[in-house]
Amino acid sequence: MDSFDLNASEKAEASELQRMIAIEQQKAQFQAQVHNFTDVCWDKCVDSPGSKLDSRTETCLVSCVERFIDTTLTITNRFTQIVQKGTH
């Protein structure tokens, strides 16, 4: 038996570690997206920070975030379609 062969337990541990790393990468990507649209929408909608948001600023922020999410989903779906067409 080669020293590089993994037993079933080690393979399961490696698989679980890969799954946990993938989850952490997804969390990091999500946090980066939130940070990005926070920056973009803040710059677009907030003229001067106050103690609370006025209705115009709140509406602008909601619309900005919704557009950002819609755009991200559209781009993601388009890339998925391209990848799927390329593999068939």
C-alpha cells in the first residue's frame, strides 16, 4: 500500500473539509457583495448622513439594492447558460 493512499475515514474528513471551505468561500463572496452594494448605494443615495433616513433616501437605497441584486442574478444566470451550452 502506498503512503499516499487514504483510508475511508481520511477521505471522509478531506471531503468534509472541502465542503466547509466551500461554505466559507460562499460566505466571503456574499459578504463582499454586501460590502460592494453598500458602497455603491451609499454613494448614490445618501447626500449627508443624519440621525435617521428620510423617505427619499430610504426609497433610493431599497431601489438601488434591488437593482444591484437583479443585475447580479441576471449576470449569474447568463454565465450559467453559457457554461451549460459549452458543455453540451
